[in-house]
Amino acid sequence: MRQKNTCLLIDDDKDDQEIFKLALQDINQDVVCFTADDGVEGLRLLQSDQNFFPSYIFLDLNMPRMTGKDCLCEIKKDARLAGIPVVIYSTSSDPKDISDSKRLGASDYVVKQFSISSLKTILEQYFNEEKQMA
């Protein structure tokens, strides 16, 4: 069962993690955001706790040790995790990355924003408080 008001951000950039968490807290303080520094760590977190089912997984594409696409494939192969929506969160706006990600099972694709207000606008569609109450 998915845990309301939780998300997992898998991203190797600590600054991007902080900006993401700040934007998220500004739009909905009830959301708990877990972070992992790469795909290997993210999968370990998801697989080590059988009760951990975040509402969303936000996944960077370009990371060391395991790319976001490889991590996405592993998530979708795991029957327990396959139903969790995975949103690619990347600096890449390459149409091939977008189409490949969707083909591999990503539910959405978000290009990283240069302003926190733009990021908040995007995150509101996932974590809007009124939407959570419905």
C-alpha cells in the first residue's frame, strides 16, 4: 500500500536534493521526502524495507554507479515496486531521453527547473494538499 505524503528522490546532486526538498516543503509541509544519492542506494532503500511504498519516486537520469534508466528498469521489474509512479527528474530535455523513459515505464518526465518557483508549480500537481484530501 502506498504511503500518502511520501516521496523518494534519487539524485546524485546534493544541491538539487536540497532545492527539491525546499520547494516541496513550501507547497505541502506534510510530505516527507527521502533521498538517495544514486540508483544503487535508491534500490537498496526500496528493497530493504518491505513496508516502504512512497507516493512517487523522482529519478535523475545521469548518475554514477547506475543510470536513472537502469534504475527505472529495476524498479519496474520488481512486482512489489512496479506500481509506484516514477517521475524522471533530469536536466536533459532530449526527446530520446523522454521517449526512452516513458517506454521503460516512467509515468512522467520533468526537466529540472532553474527557479524554485517553477519547481513548486510542477510539484503542486503531485503534492497539492487539496488533491491529497480527495
